[in-house]
Amino acid sequence: MAEYISSFTITVVCVILLSFILRALMPRSALEKYVNFIIGILVTITLVGSFTGAPQLDFDEIVSADTSDALTKENAAVLYNEKITDSFRANLEQSVSGYVQSAYGTECDTDVMLTVDGDGKTAGIDGVYIRMYGIADAAAVRQGVSSQFGIPADAVHIE
């Protein structure tokens, strides 16, 4: 359908431009009224020919295509929100692990639990679970992570 409309538009514009060029090239004389008549017939034939060559439209197909397209867009939005949530989680886990290693000199694994709303968007941080593989003061690590990343101290869990 879009191809038909673009083809129709291009054809009409070309015929009109051709008619302006012909009128500009023709001298002002008694033949001018015949030239205008022929140009009018050409434009009319072009318009009628374009409408008779129009594709037959199946409205059920158009409605179902729009519905499936809307569902695809909705699925894409959900997948996009999930990707953002996963990316946020991974970046926060990496940042917390890097902070604990640089500030306290101990290796750790970090798991972040996020709250996700009905639209699949990140609504908040439920908890940060840190498993340390060295000796460090758990209370100091909890307080440091809390202040560095703006996470409530009761949401930071040290194992």
C-alpha cells in the first residue's frame, strides 16, 4: 500500500511538472488553449489510471497487521525494559564488587535484587548480597557500600 501511494504521488508530481514545462516552452498564441486542453487530458488520464490500478484493499488484513504490529511494539518495549534492568543490575554488581575490592582489599561476589514494576521498569533495589572471600569488617563494608551507592544499610547483606 505504501509503495502504491509513493508511486501515485511521484507520477502525479511528474505529470504536473511536465505540464508546467510544456506551458513555459509554448509561445503565447492561438495554440495555447489546445495545449492546455491536451495537458488537462493527460493529467486526467494519469489520475484515473492511477485510481483504477489501485490495489484491492483487504480491511481485515490491514486491521490484523496493525494489531500484530502493536503487539510486536509492546513486546519490544518489554524486552527493552528487561534489557535495561539487566544492564543496571550487572553494572551495579560490578561497581559494588570493584568498590569493595579497592576500598577494603578483599575479593567478593555481589548479587543485586531489584524491584520491577508492572511495566518491567526498575522501581528500586531490594537488596545487595555480598559474599566476601577475605577478612574485612562486615559493618564497615555495609556502611561503605550504603554511603557510596545510596542504598539503605538494611538492604546490604554481607555473607
